[in-house]
Amino acid sequence: MADSASGATDKSVQVKLVLLGEAAVGKSSIVLRFVSNEFQANKEPTIGAAFLTQKCRLEDRVLRYEIWDTAGQERFHSLAPMYYRNAQAAVVVYDVTKAASLEKAKSWVKELQRQANPNIVIALAGNKVDLVQPSASTSGTTSSESEDEADDATATPEETAGGEQAESLRQVPRDEAEAYAKEAGLLFFETSAKTGEGIVEIFTEIAKKIPIEHILASTRGAGRPGAGGRPGAPDGGVTLDENAAKGKDACNC
Amino acid sequence: MASHYDVIVIGTGLTESITAAALSKAGFTVAHIDENLYYGGDEASLDLDDLDQWAKKRSAASDKPLSSPYLQAQAEKFVSISAVASPPPHSRQYSVSLLPSLIPSTGPFIASLIASGVSRYGGYKLLERVAIYHSAGLVKNVPGSKEDVFKSKDLSLVEKRRLMRFLLFAAGDFAGSKELQGHEDAPFIDFLRTTFSLSMDVATAITYALAFCSAASDPTLPALTRIHHYLRSSGRYGNSPFLVGHYGGAGEIVQGFCRVSAVVGGVCILARNILSIKQSPPPEGHPQPTYVVELEGFDEPLTSRLIISAPDYTPFLSNGTSQDNTHSSPPPFSSRRVARGVIVIDHPIYFPFLAPPSSDSDPIVGASVSTESMITPVDTAVLVFPPSFLPDGSSTTAAHAFITGAGSMSAPVGIVNISLPLDGAGSSPPDAKAILTPYVNATMALTKRPSSGDVVSDPIFTLFYIQNQLLPSNSENEVTPPLPDLETCFTTPPISPTLSECADSAAMNAEKLFWKAVNALKGHPTHTPGQGEEIPEGQDLVEIESFWPPLETIVDDEGDESW
């Protein structure tokens, strides 16, 4: 939280974005591609990251995404209200090679509509589209997202996908998912964290839809996007870490 | 999912959640379980629908012999529950804290918040005011700092000098001082009156509004220690020593600790009833037994080397172990009954202070009202009702009404949490609603703006109950009593019931539990923080040097390209 001022002087607007989706659909890989523009099959999981941040430029505005991963808490009904709290955007991810993951995505959309800020911008992302594109298959080795789940506990099982069978791997037709997204009022993308296809587009399209003026108005003076959920809330928030250095013998009582 | 863990933590209260986060960060595998649908246990923050459910489940559990041992324990702990009216709409806009807490700006809790990274997840604001109830529709200011004392117009010069002398004493190194000697256990309010010659008014304010004592009999040393701490806490974030957490405080912060645990691989499981907890004999080559926890809906049980459990889950332990543990001795803690009330308001509260008459030395006589303080409503404040201040109230204990308004994000307008410790331990549960109604009325009287046409408004939702609360032991050694014969099973000790102390005591409990767990898991008996002794070779864990490891820096794009 080095840069917590999102007031009038700073043009950048903090936007909390939450990821949802079944385990192993590639949530963390999408973030990694977006934040670091990388996809390394053997990269260490991003364990220990509270959340990732990434700027997104949009005309004269800079959005600063604060991206929250589920950390495996989507299992066992253990995602806390805090996770959805003040999220202005959500990316709900499914795997185009797993029909069940779209059903799960639909239930996450419902959960968002129940729990989250009513103005939340939701994008639906059908990931691992590289697996169903014969030409994109580089060596026919393994699935794209396997080793890159930030949350090791949800790491994707190995999954072999020869290029020649690619199209047959698809279990979710693009039309079907797109129709659902349209009906539910979601942005829709097919993506590949492996090749980068569609990734940046998710975040720029979300940025276009975010009511920036509204966020600016409601967070002015408050230190965090977490304080932005309720327009017109009085100021007076404090950021704890700022004074951490000068807090003396904080533990001696 | 792996089914064997180093530690299974049962219960997601403040202490358990801090402990789970610290153990996960230290590299242990942790499963964190709660039967409730929410995080936080007895420290949860709930929306109004969930609060309504919370109340219904606990009032009905005694009628249902089939409910889980946890729920039965809860039904014994929370009695005389009366929810009035069904929750208003937009239930999710409210976060009602089951255990309201003030966070001192320095101390173990805030240190853990920062060192764990949990402080990044939530928002905080300074406590705006502490005031003492004076009479219907009026409150008295509490001078909380030397600056306040200087500025105060309520106090005579002599009184100011005496108060300053006390504040300097309390802020200084009073241990072993001649003033304190022999008075450590004396009633604090008597100590203030005799040793510092303070008037009853000032001594009362210090006792209940600065030290947050609950009765005139509260002893001197703990009260003095609290004031010392708070005087030194103010100024870190502003002129109040206390912070208030957004969205219901502790219950929201708990979610942050649970997330920290999950981010480093901890497994969180909510809303599953525990069917049994058994101890199986030590596996070959292992000195310690294994615990086997069966969860509803899980085909495979979870197993662990260590269990840390909230007390309400321990019926499982004493009944379900494979060894002959028929003991059901109560934990070595005394308990106290606290009447608690939750009042949701849709009109803000004002603190019209008594204005001191210009030439009168007794402020009570000239009961005119100041003008500046009534214009803006209070957002976060504590209103103190010392014993006997309310005609129909308690004559022996003090009530504290903790007001959290829109700025604390806990409600569109406000929530008032009233707590009143009860004297004695009568056999039949007292009527929480009857006991607290005078305090509710006195608080609601402050929704009327003085010298305006407003009328006193009614709460839009109320909930009253009596909580049988365990009190922390004075003995340091009793902090984590393992059940007999279960050396690798710890129950979490009670946290302080004091509004300003509960968060810190949870963090201190958690740190002690953490080191106990580290020791037990290593089979290494005396590793204490700061000593840095050698860990025997061949252990599968790295050396653990601190409660919280150095914090990772947030992966940030500062200065990098942007899309």
C-alpha cells in the first residue's frame, strides 16, 4: 500500500478486482499473464502474495487494479464476505475443455450478484482456448495452465493434449457461453493465459465499463479502495502500515 | 486435497485465526475448521439476517438434543436471547460485531495486523470520542490526554493539577513506585481518590472511561497498566489511542487472518459439522499420537499431529478420544455473565456536552448545553455509564455503549453495542432485555438533537442476550491448558472481556499458542522467541525465529509499463 492516495491529485483510480471460478481453470495464470506478461510452465506459484496490482491505462485515466485471488478459499464455502467487499470488478473463469466449469462459473456469477456491490462489472473468461486451437499447439506436451496456479493447493492435474485432438477437446462451444454472458450482462472473452490471447482485453474492457467518476467521488479522502463501497461515507480512515516504522516497541505490553 | 496436516485448528475466532495464520506462514500445514457458515466464532461480525439466524439457532439448540455438541455449548454460553422484530431490509449493509473491540494503536494486536499483512485487507478509523453519560440527552466529555486537561473548562485549577500529576504518573514508570506500593490490588477508584486526591467525578471518569474498568472493585495495577498503554498509544495515528476496524472490526479482521493462512496454503473449511475427534496411537517411529477428525460430508477424515481448538468444540475431545478420558473437569477459568445488546439505529447519535458555566466552579449546576458538538453526529464513540449513573441501571457495574456509524462501514447510519457485566452468578438467567432497556433508552435519547424539533427515534432492530464469558486467568502458566493426557491438543484460552483489551489479549494468546505448537511439533521443549537456540538436526522444518516472518512486499508494478 505504498501508494494509497487516490484523491484528487492522483489520476490513478484503484479498482478491486476479484477472481472466481472452479479450481484449476487458470485464474492465477490469467493474472500472471496480465501482471507480469509471462507464462512459465515451471514458475514457482505466487505464494505469499496478498494481492497483485497492475496499472491499466485508459485514455487519460490510469486504473490501478488490485487483483485478489481466491487462495483456494472457493472450496468448502469458505470465501469470506471480505473477499467480495467493495470489489468493483470480477473475472469469472471457466475452462473451455470442461463443461462443468461453466456451470460452476454460472453459480459464481449468481453468488456475486448476491454478495457483491450491485454495480460490479463482471467478465466471463473461457480460458485454455489454446488447447482447442490446433495451430496454437506448440509441442503437444502438456496443458497450458498446469503448474501456474498461484495457489498450490488448487494446482491443475496433468492433462495431455495432443494438437491433433485439439478441437475435440472443446466442451464449451463459444456460442453457448457467449449467449449466456449476453443474457446475464457479462463481458465475454475466450482467453489463453499461455499465449496471452484475450488477456489484456479482459482488463481493458472492464476498465472501460468501470464507473470511474463514481469511484473517484466515493474514495476521495479515504485511503483504500476498501473504503470506496459506500459513496458519501465520512473520511477519517487511517492506513496502519504507514506509521509502522515509527511505531516504537509495539509489542511490549 | 491432502488429508494429513501438521495442525488442525478448530474454530475461527480471533485467537484461533491469528494462530492459524502464523502457523501457516511458519510453514506448517494447517486445516482450519468451523461449524458455522461464517468466520469469527464468538468474535464474528454478521449481517442482520445472519445475526437473526445466529440468535435463533442458539435459542433453539437446547430444545434439539440432536444438535451438535458445539451448538449445545453455544446455547449454554448465550442465553436469554431476545431478537425484537425481524431484521430490516438490506441486511447486508450491516456488520454487527458479536464482540466489539477497540484496537490500541500500539500493542500486540496491531503489531500482528501489520506484520501479517492483514492490515492491507481492511480499513480502520480513529475512535472519535469517549464520553460519560450525564443525564437524559446530555453527556460529559472525558479528558483523555494532557492537552485535553489543559483545554478543559470543566475542571478547577486544583483539579487540573491533580489530574496532570496522575497522568504523568500513569504514563511514567510506576512499577515499584511508593504511590503504588501496597495498592496494586486495591480498588482503582479508591486509589485515585486517596493517593491522588482526585474528586469523585474525575476518578469516575478515569476508572470507567480511560481504564475501561467495569466495576468499582476493579484492581489498581491492571487498570493503571491499561492507562499507561493507552497514553503511550495516542499520537501514532491521531489523537485517539484507539482504532476501530471497518465492517464490524474483529469479525472482519478475522477473515483477513484466515485469508493469510489460505494464501500460503492453509485449508479453510466452513459450515461442516464435526462428527468426532479421536486420538489414534502414535504411528511407528513417532512419539506423538495422531488426531483423527471426521467431518460431515467428508469421505476421508482429516488427520493431524496437533489440535488447537476453541473451548466450545472440546466436548468432542473429552468424549471422543480413544483413551479413557472420562474427565469433564471445567477449564480452570472463572466466568462472568455479560448482558449484551445490539441496537441498530436509523438516526445518528449526538453528544451534546454540558457546557461549563463561565464563572461557576461546579459544571453540573449550570446545565446549559454547548453548541458546537451537537451539530455533527458522532460516528465512532464510546458512551460510558458508570455504576449508579442511570436510575434504573446497575448500581455496581459500568455499561459501555460502543457506537459505530456509517464511517466505520458497519451500517448505513449506526449500530450501538451495549455491554454490561453482571454481578454474581445467580442460578436462573437474568432477563437481558429488561436489564439493558434503561441503557437503550438513555442512548436513544441522544438521537434527538437538542434544541431542535426532533423526537427521540426508536431502534430499527434490537437483539439482547446474556453471554457467559470465561475470564482470562491471572496466572501466566494457565494460558493454554491442554486437556489432561492430550499434550498435543490445546484449547484456546479466553480473551479479555474489556472493550479496549480483547484484541490485544487475543494476539497475545495466539502468540503463546503459536510457540506451544511450534515446540510440540518439533518435539523441542523450550524454544522461545528471541533466544535463537539450535533446533535439532533431522527435523523436517526450518528454524522458526519469529511469530511473524518478514512480510513479503506486494508484487507491484510501480514504475513498470502499464497496459
